[in-house]
Amino acid sequence: MFTETSQEMMAFIQRSPSCFHAVKELCALLEDAGFAPLQESGIWDLHPGKGYYVTRNGSALIAFRLPQSRPAGFMIGAAHSDSPTFKLKDIAELADQNYVRLNVEKYGGAIFAPWIDRPLSIAGRVAVQQGDRVLTRLVNIDRDLLLIPHMAIHMDRGMNDGRALNPQIDMLPVYGQAASAGTLRQLVADAAGVNPEQILASDLFLYLRQRGSVWGAEHEFISSPKLDDLQCAWACTKALAESRSEHSISLCAVFDNEEVGSTTKQGAGSTFLQDVIDRICESIAAGAGEKHRMLAASLMASADNGHAIHPNHPEKADKANYPVMNGGVVIKYSANQKYTTDAVSAGLFKVICAKAEVPLQVFINRSDVLGGSTLGNISGSHVALNTVDIGLAQLAMHSPYETGGNQDTLHLLNAMKALYSTEILCTQNGEYQVL
């Protein structure tokens, strides 16, 4: 069961070379489960017991299912669709008498070295003109197209001594020889199914062509591109598609641009979640007072992967508060609230997971190491509710090929199913009942 779940998740990642493709695939998953699409620009006519989804920018998604009865609160899972990569600049081709390279800039905090000497390609979207309309089309050049070549050690004897890689010099992928100059636009147009002159603008990114795999002496591990955070995005969405609540609104939010700060219109720092909650409340005739009552009885699990203890560098982990791969869902804590978990949100989540027999573990950074941040505290500045930061333990975060535990995808899937099926009653400040 573990392996089947991991393979299904990695097949989703294989079909998701960009954040736009990931959201398209998640929408298809939801539609197969009977969820109906909504438009932000349209009128929402919502019905008890039904599931709905809405997208923003083609790269962020919020899906929800209403209960048959009057809802008590929101049970929310959140993740993000983007991963560190390299984005093509507007004028992308750099041609000389020998080669055509592509001019790229880094997106997010990528580890540079693993991108070198690997088969790469291009995916994303283009904006195209069709008469007086501006439309978007997805692009995936589905073949081994690019490679970033390393220098030979004979030309740089000190490369193993920690030489820094310059993103403007060392990380430019080779597209072809000199005769290939001027062909990229046509190649992108063909992938989008349009004429080159129709293309107005683009959001195109590099992606690794290597497929996900299950490996290890006992098939313990998985490795794949984009585990951070498509592993969580898939689990949160699939769990919503496969669960129902009698009394709570189950909601899954997949934001974009977490890797660059979440401050876009489709990021966790936007009003996207707030807008959707407001429109749900409007549709079910829940006024401001009832909305705030519902939020007080709500819980969000912000799902973004965490760092497993490293086999070669265990000293980088806290002496006691570290997770291991296949150890279950990770609860993440930070005294400076980079992770928004507190005693109440952790306690509620622990009760939910105990009922579902989902194993849990803890991650806290070393006190002398600056950690990363994620969605929970950013989203909470717009929609204030109890939030627990969770994830799965993995190695090589922000590499183009990351590693996790084969059992853990199913652990997270079961945890999110349990969350979406839960009702929480806020009896008074600081006191809750988990049903």
C-alpha cells in the first residue's frame, strides 16, 4: 500500500513539470471526484454536500466541500505548488559562433550543483493573443532538450574545494549549436499549439527530466523532483477528494510562490483564502459574526516538508528534536514563529492523528541555525485561526531530485483524511472538543 501510494504521487509529479501543470492535474483529480469548478469572476451558487474548486493565476487552487448540515467550522489543509528552479528571461537565447545557451534567472533558493549534467527541458505557460482576447496556454517541451555542462576538473583543479557557482555564468543551459539560433520561439509555440506571432509573454521554467523512483535495501526510500512541496499538495488534495465531514467545511488550499516569499496575488500572503471563505459564508448566509464563530472552531494544517536527519551530517540536526524518513508526519515548531505551531494547534492535531493511528514526530531547528519559513504564519496574517505546521521528513530539500520515505506519503494522506473528517467545538477560550 505504501509503495502504491508513493508511485501514484510520483506519477502526478511526472505530469506536473511546472506549477501550472500541477494545478491542472489537481483540478482533474477533483473533477474525477465530482467537484465542480467555480470562477472568481462568476456568481457562486453552493449546495450542501457538494464539492467545488476555484483557481487563481492557473497556479493556485482552493477546493472545498460543504457538509449537509450547518457548518461548525473549517478544516483546512494547505500546501504550495512551486519549487526552486530557473526561469527563462524574456529574451532567452544567447548565441555565439559555437553554441546557443538560454538566459535564465534563479527562482527560489535552489541548490545549484545537482542541476548540472542532467537532462532538462522547459515547461510553464504563455499568454497568447486571439483576436481581441488574451488567453493562456500550457507549455511542456516533453523531451530531453537542455543540459548545463560542468567544466572538466582538468580546467578547474579547485572545483572540489568549494568553488561557488555563479547563476549568470555557470548555470546557463546549452540549447544547441550555432545553427539553432532563433528556433526557441517556434519550439515553444509548437508546444503551446499556437503560432509564434500570437505569443505575447511567457512564464517558462527549467525542469529535471529524471523520473521518480523507489529504492533502498527494503524499498524504504523515494526520490523525485519537486517533493517539496508537490508531495504535500497531492496528499492534501487527494485526501479532500476522498473524505467527507458531517459538520465542517473541508477545504484544501494550494498556493503559489512560497519559494519566493508568498507575496503575490496567488500566494499565501494574498487575500485568496480570505476571499474564498468570505464568498462561502456569503453563499450560505453566514454573517460576519457567524464567520468569526466558525473560524474560532477551525484548524489549518500547513503542509510543507521538513528536514530529516542527514546520514552524513547528523550534527546539523537538533540533538533531540529531529525527524527520520518513514517516521510519520512531522510537526514543526519555531520559537520565533517561522512555523506557527503552538501548544493548542499541536494538541488538536495530535488528537486527530491519534484517532486515525497516524504516527507523528517533531522537527525543531538547531538553536544556532536559521531555518526556513512556510505558509502557516503568512496565511494566518489574513485569516486568523489555529494553525499547525506539518510536513514529511526529506533529504536534499531544494535539490532538483529530493529524497523521502516510502511510507510517509500514505501517513500524510491518512492524516489529512482524518483532519477533513473532524469537527472541532470551541467551548471557551483555550478549550476545545474534537469530534
